[in-house]
Amino acid sequence: MHIEAFREYCITKKGTTEGFPFDRDTLVFKVMGKMFAVVPLERFPPQANLKCDPERALSLRETYPDQIFPGYHMSKTHWNTVYIEQLPENLVRELTDRSYELIVASLPKKTRQALEALK
């Protein structure tokens, strides 16, 4: 998946904002103020840090040892760095969806209700 297609996919998710909270080279996608994808734009090949279930994170790293790694500058248990152009697009979408879902599930009930109320 090309980096611009990845960006477009992320911003279609309900309650998502994008910005550069760390520096001008690290694009961050948040749902209701919580990060679900971090994209270091200066890194090649294009990559994204995505949250993942711990067991699945390990399995993905074993299955795709050259494309999925422990999250760079993130919790190695809960985040993977994914080379988005080197994996099937449907897998990148699935991993992005799961990252988003994990963050939404961790939001306070009131915040989740506010997210559900968005169009």
C-alpha cells in the first residue's frame, strides 16, 4: 500500500485526526485524541507503527520477519512497525483496523459514546 493510500485509509475512520505532534516528519493518526498509527515520513521503506494484540504481534513478526518488527520507539509488546509497501494491501488494512479498534476499546466509556455519536 502506497503511503498516500495508507493516509487516505486512516483519515476515513470515524473520529480520526492527523497531525505532527512530535516533529515535522512524524505523521500521527489519532482517534478521539489517542494514537493508533504513527508514520515516520523520513524513513524508507515507508512504514507505520500500529498497535496489535501481543500474541498476534509475535505471530506476525514470525510470519513476516522482513516486513514486520517490534514497534520502533514504542512498546515492543503492543506495537509493530510495518513496512506498508511490502505487505498485501488487505493485511495492512486489517492491521490498521485492529490498531484503531484496540485504541477505541481502551477509550473511556463517555469518549466511546461521543465517538459513536459522530456521523
